[in-house]
Amino acid sequence: MTDEDKARIRAVKYAGKWWADQHTEEPTDEALRAAFASCVQPPRPELYPLIREAIPAETPPAAAAPLFAALAAYQAIGEASLTPSPRELHTLACHLELLPLAAAPGLHPELRAARDDAEEAWESLHIADNITSRNAAHGTARAAVNRARAVIRAINPHAARMDIADLPATAADVRAAARAYHAVTGTPEELSAIETGSSQVRVHCRSDIGHGRNITATLTAGISTPTGHIPAHPPIVETFARRSGCTDATANAREALHSLLRVDVPVDYVLDHRA
């Protein structure tokens, strides 16, 4: 092994530490020096170019697709709001633990405070054993959820509602989005399927019940697998007037959405026969 090979291996290890410490600023010489100052063996300045080269390759899912990490966290907010149980609050805390990778450095302190609040609420609910302590724990949980909601919106306002323009455009973008969206709650089988499946946009189409004058299209970018479609984000719902009464909902949706879908992956229009 050459000295250059050894240097690249060391650079990859330092790049891993960079992300493990949740750095999201530009890896300038000054930033690298500060990030590794506490290491037993800080890297020498001549290794900095190799570390900068290695950092993108080691990018974790939340940093590679920040919007989709925020979307997953915001969805966890909804679940914790409906049923503030220890399980939902623990899931929310796990999302908040990863979100500094998707956020500007200035938001990191508030994200960590929101994570601490969610963990405190989880613990309060877990140990509550009478009506008084349960009521107090639910109050703590509501406050934690509200704080988390505010900071997630500060990361990206579209975390509350995604637009068609936010759809990942390429196969690599869709896969990165799916990784980030399922990073906390994905099963090992789902995470494996994300790596081996095919990127696509799926559009479920249906006519409204009654006159059928309107078409509702539900869009999700995601990964097509032998066992089904793994979405990379919450569904986007678009409703529009029927363009032609001579064709079904999929043909109408294709005509209405064609100019809006700026993606370089297959688009699968699926007719919802339940309508």
C-alpha cells in the first residue's frame, strides 16, 4: 500500500468523524482545524484536501436529502400530536437527533433542545402512574411537539407541505430522498430494497364520486420493488377539472401533469378502480 493510499484511508476516517459530529458548514481549512482540534491525532494541514474530497462520499442520508429528512420528521410530529405516547415521542426524538445534518449550523442548538424536550416528554409519559402525572406529562408532550414543529419548519417551510416542484428529479435524487425519508423508521428489508429497486414517480388517479368532473391525482416519488412501492415522501395530492370525458382518469392526469413533472425517471400512472 502506497503512502497516498494510507493517506486516503485516514481522510475517509476523518470525513466520517466530520459527519458524526454533525458539521454542516463548508469544510474550510479553519473549519477542519476546529473540528479535529480535540482529536488525539489531529490531521496535518496537508491532509485537508483529501478530507474535503472524502466528505461528499461519506455524506449521510439526512445531509444528502435534507428536505426529505425534514418531511419525515414533520410526519412524526403529526403522529406525536395525535397520540403522544412514549413510542411516538421516542421516534420524534430520533428524527431530531439526525436533523442537524439537514440544517444550518445556527439551528443546531434549537434542534438539540427540541430533542431533549421530546426525550423528557417520553420519560414523563413512560413513568406517569396517575391522572395528575399523566396530565402533566401530556402537557410536557404538547410543548415538546410544538417546539419541534417550529424548528422543523425553520429548516425548510416545505416540510409542512411539499409541492410538485420539490419532487426529486433524477434516479439518484429519488434514491437519496428515500434513504433520508426512511432513515429513522425504515426496516432492514425496506432499506435494502431502496438500494436495489428502481426509481420512479407513481401517480394514483381517480375520478370524483358522482359526476366525475374532477380528477384527483396522488403523486409519490419512490422506489419500485418486487414487493411494492416505497415512497420517498408523503403523498402530494392534486385535484383538477377533467380535460376529456372520452378518456379515463390516468389519461386526464397525464395531460394535466405532464408539464409540471420535471423528472428524469419513469412516471407510472395507476388507475384507482375504487372510485
